Amino acid sequence: MRIIRAEIITIGDEILYGHILDTNSQWMAARLSELGIKVTKIISISDTREAILEAVQHSDSDIQLITGGLGPTKDDVTKTTLCEFTEDELKIHPVAEAHVRELFESRGLPFTEINRLQAAIPSKCEYLHNAAGTAPGMWFNHENRIIVSLPGVPVEMKYLMSEEVIPKVKERLKPPMLAHAYLKTAGIGESFLAEKIAHWEESLPEEMKLAYLPDLAEVKLRLSSFGGHTVEELQKKFEEIIPIIDDFVYAKEDVTIEKSIGELLLNQNATLSTAESCTGGNIAHQITKVAGSSSYFLGSVVSYANSVKLDILKVKSETLSNFGAVSEETVTEMALGVQRLTGSTYAIATSGIAGPGGGTPGKPVGTIWMAVTNGNETITKKLNLNRDRLGNIEYTTKAALNLLRLQLRGIWQK
Amino acid sequence: MRIIRAEIITIGDEILYGHILDTNSQWMAARLSELGIKVTKIISISDTREAILEAVQHSDSDIQLITGGLGPTKDDVTKTTLCEFTEDELKIHPVAEAHVRELFESRGLPFTEINRLQAAIPSKCEYLHNAAGTAPGMWFNHENRIIVSLPGVPVEMKYLMSEEVIPKVKERLKPPMLAHAYLKTAGIGESFLAEKIAHWEESLPEEMKLAYLPDLAEVKLRLSSFGGHTVEELQKKFEEIIPIIDDFVYAKEDVTIEKSIGELLLNQNATLSTAESCTGGNIAHQITKVAGSSSYFLGSVVSYANSVKLDILKVKSETLSNFGAVSEETVTEMALGVQRLTGSTYAIATSGIAGPGGGTPGKPVGTIWMAVTNGNETITKKLNLNRDRLGNIEYTTKAALNLLRLQLRGIWQK
């Protein structure tokens, strides 16, 4: 079986200066790996003609995916350089022009010559329609290699990869069938999970490979086959460990915990609200990122100030003065308060010290209380975290969603 | 002045599979840039002899920093490959051996032959002491180039960079000063901004370079000097265009709009609350990501369900039935409602159709209304977006923060 080799090239000085983190390449590498394509190199280079030419001149890969350097201003040279490299000339693409014009007009903005030039692409390349922005994607068939140029804005790159590049790659390169199945787990660390399923892992056939992919407060298990198994066969293999780790498994496919909770709520015809202090609205944000969440999510009260806890959520002032805002008692009243206020079936509440300031000897930075309630039963949990501010917020968000999952599935044990 | 060129090379399949994000390279690039060293390339390659040889054989840089592939197991080949490349042989380094032995003994672990081999380094390289772990760093003076090999564990890499590599680089290479200054703008597209300052940009001296770094609903301008200017001189240069683009500039340093709004609020001794429908809590989340935001942010009501708009925010039911949830009238009442409810000085409200479902011919997906109010004056704006769900949410968040900035600065014009 021939291995298809890919390179990912990111263009832009801001990555080389260390000003921004290159998250595009990881996302693209993961998508290509899923297709069974081997990423041999990920490169970040400068936004200059010389650096771009060097990257495309010397390559033994089958496909090069290039992001960045497609803005309308003159410091972006990717398009002209690729045009030079393929010995072509720029030509306005009528579909791109109509699209860019429409975008500007719909925003009530003038359609200038600079904007119009965004619709110019080398005449021999294939046009990739970018519904998420103004810079078109470009697909070059150059000698025995494919070169694809995409904008660096993550939402535009992802749109073009999903809608244009991946379907075309499948069709043209016919990558080998590489099948993956997923189990998503929460509430158990990587090493404990590995211990529980060690026996099963050792018994896997040679051509199946298990990967532990830990993320914030969760671990994704991926089972890959290089031996022609179907996804269904891999999923069946995974079923063997479900009895051992059932309480930790929130999905048998690669979906987020917020999406999987949405499905549990829909199945129970139930609704949800949140009362957030330290998470500051991030739980509501994660839930509402899921399309269709308006069917089960009613709303949230972000009670950053104590006055909001008292006046809107009706937390008792004695509770706040006796136990403090970061306490089991307060977070319980917050959950019950927002549940009554919105009339939701379930409610989540968080209160904690995200840092870097605000810690005390008794309640250091990273002390977090969470509660979930269905009105009758309220379950609470304390976390002691030691991440930075954003890390504490994001970890708490995931852990609170997992606490709700345990209540929804009725498998909570203190 | 001679520019010192550096390459950063990361070794490991986990990055190429897209399993982990390469954060080491960004950290190292930022450190090198601060020193005035130009990072020309960041590369991730496979953990194989061939890939490593290729990376060190073809390089026109002055210094190559390599991380990863230094573990004790046999699949880590960096050390033996660099030894082969420099035509040298491995030799146990006595200081390294004593250090590794002590680490194992202090943990009560046996000091095996495999552990002892961690202390072996090529005889001609300079030993870099790794107090944070067991794998030593290595400094090779190879022909006219420096090659440095460091472990990939972030805490060990950072220790070695700070304590060993950076001091040695300063002493041996004597890098020049490289300076950057920033202007952050919002509410104007890259091409319009470029047009406004084209004349100034053309007049820049050769050794200053301007970059447009667009992000969601904003553009960052970066002015870099390769000619020994100070940051203050670059900032003074930027001052020349402030009269032309003042209304769009939200910061004269590299900070986020949410941080800069926090400073405006603190200066006015004012507070803020939000009422969010389509943004689902993301505005509150962005604001509360900023440390110290509890000094000015009171809270938010995420009113996903109409019942929450009616019961908590006190939007009139006639308003909802006459104009709909996505309307200037509703979003105005939401802003005033949350401002009254929390007693905040300012309030932001959003209501729109983030998609993919929920659009109608009159109000297609991407129709968004936003309002900001100080109680006396309410300003509103309509957006017509065409991104995906998350893109619409994130764009609206930034645009709403910018609308608040315009009200805070008193420069809003319909």
C-alpha cells in the first residue's frame, strides 16, 4: 500500500516571532491523519517570496497544504509567488468576484479595486469557494504534486478544508482506508484508564492501534486499524471494555461532552439553565455553541458580583456572610435559584477563585465549588486546581458538564 | 548589521499526527525574537534518523534549536543521529551521570544501565546541565553553525533555555536589538485601513516593516525595526497616523479589546453587565477571562429562551410579538433591562440568528442586532454575517465589545 505524504506549511511572521500559536497546523494534521495520510513535516516560514519559493521548490511530498498570506494588502505575497512558481498569470475569477462583491455590498461597504483583486487567482489553478470569507482557496496540480493554498483565518481555513479540500483529496488521491473508532471519557485520568483496560489493550490484534488522547478533564480513546477493518468492527471491539469503564464513557463517537449532554436532555425532554460565577458564562457559551441548543437551553445568570447572587439568584445574605461566595452552600443556592427563576428541569452552578488574585490561606486560587440540581436532588463537588486563570475556567466548565452528565445518567456516587 | 538567523526544530510523531499542539516552538520563538534573533523557520519532523539528518544537513541558519527525541527508550534517536552527523562518539559525561544517579536514588528508584546511558553525550559537544530532568542538553559548534539539542518536556526545555542556552547565545552571538510596536484597531477592514495609511506606509524607512495582522472584526498593526530603533521610537512613528485612524484604535500595545475596555471602565469608575441571546454567554466569558474583571463586571443574563427575556429582563411581550426576538426594539429593551436589573453603568445586549437553523426570508441566518446603553443613550447596530455558527457568535462578540468602546469614548456616529 502506497503511503501518501503531506506537508503543512504556515506562512506568516507572527508565528515566527512567537506572537501567535499555530493551532491551524494541528487541526489540519489531525484531519489528514484521519484520512490515512502521513504528515511528514509541518513548517512555519516567513511571508516572503524567497521563503515560499524554497518551500515549494524542494518537496518530496504528494500534497502541500499552505495557509496564510492571502490578505488584500501588499505584504501578502503567497498568491503572486505561487503564480510565479506555476508560471501562470492572475485572472479575476467571476464566481469569486461576485461572492466578494456581494459580501461587501451586504455589509454596506464600497467594493474597491483592492477588494476586487482578492478575486484574482492564477488562471490554471482550481478555484476553491470560501463561503466563510473573501480570500478564495486555490488548488494547483503541479507536476506530480498537489499544492493547496488556503487563508490563515481559522474559521475560513476550516471551512475550506471541510467543504472543498478533504472531499477533493479523497476523490483524487484515494487515500488508503484507515478506519478509526472513538470512545470519549470524562472523570478519569489517563494512567488510571490505561490500568483498567491494560489487559484488553494487550490482546488487541497487531493491526489495531490504541491511542490515548488526553484533553482538559477528559481522555479520548482512538482505535485505528491499518488492516482493513471497518469502523463498525472497531466499535464492536470497543464494546468489550464498556462494562469496565461505562461510568466514564460519555460518547461512542467523536463528539464533545456538551453535544452529548444536549442529546441526553433532548431524550428526557428536559431543559437546562446555568448560574455561573467563576466560569463567567463559559458553560453557557460551550452549550450554545451546539446547533439546536435552543431546544433545551433556557439561559444563564452570570453572577459575578455578589449583588447579582443576592438580587437575581436569591442566594440568602446569611449564606454569603457565613460561608462566603465560594462554598458548597452558596453554589447549591445558586443552582436552585436559577432553576426556579428559569423553570428549567436541571441547573448547573459554579463559584470559585479563578486567579491570579483573590486567593486566601483557607481558599487558595483554584478552589472551586460546583453544583448540579434537578430541584429534588442537588449534587456538589469541590475542585482544587492549579492552572492559570483561563485553564481553571475551562477545566471547571468541563468538570461541571461531566457532573451534570452523571446526574442525567443517574450514576452519581459521592 | 548582520542578522542572526535561527531555526526551531521539533522532533516527534505526536505533533505530526495532530495529537498534541506544539507550544514549545512559540515559547522559544518569542524568546529568540526578544533577543533580536530572526527565526526564519519552525519545523516539526518525524522521530527518525533520516528526518533529523535532512533537517541538520540543509540549513543556512546560524543556530538550530532542536527539541525532543531524547528519551531513554530506543525509539528516541536524536542523540545518536547528532553524534553520527558530527562524526563523534558517545561518552558518559561524569557530571551528568552523578546528576541522573542522584535523581533516581532520591526517588528510591534503581539506577539501571538504561538510565546511565542518559548521561552519555557526544564527546565534542558542550554539556548543558538540566536541573529539571534527566536528559542533558547538548551544544554543538558545527562548522559555522550552532546546533542545540534540548528535551521536549516543556519544563525541562524552558529551564535549559533560560539558564543555559540564552546566556550562551548572548555571549557568543551578540545579537542586535530587534524592536516591535503595535496598534490594535477595530471596526475597520484591512483594506480600508491600508488605504487610509498608504501614504504613511510608503514613507517608512527601509529598516522598518509594517504588518497587517487581521483577526475577527479587528486588525493589528505591527511596526518592526531591524535597524536598531527602540520600541519608543517605533511608537512615536505610529503616533503620526493616530489623527487619521484614531476612532478605530483601541490600544497602542498588544492587548485584547476586552482588556482595553476594562481599562476604560476602570478609568471612568464604571461597571458593565450583558444580556446575551445569540452570543450565549461568550461576551461575559471574554470579559471575565481578563484578570481583575470582577472590579467592573457585574454579571450577565443569557436569555436564550423568550421566557427569560420576558420574566427576567422584562422585555415587553408586545415588543416580542410585534417585532420579534431579533429586532432593534427587543435588543434595546434587553440592554436597558439588564442595566436596571444589575445597576450597572453600561450594558451590552445581543440577539440574532447564529445558525445553521432558525433563518427566515426576512431574517436570514446571520442577522444580528446589538445594543449598548448607559441608561440615557442607547446605540444599536445590525450585522449581516455569513460565517458558521461559531464564527457568527465570535464575530458578534468582538463587534459588540467595539460598539461599547465607541460609546465609552463618545465617538459613536450612526
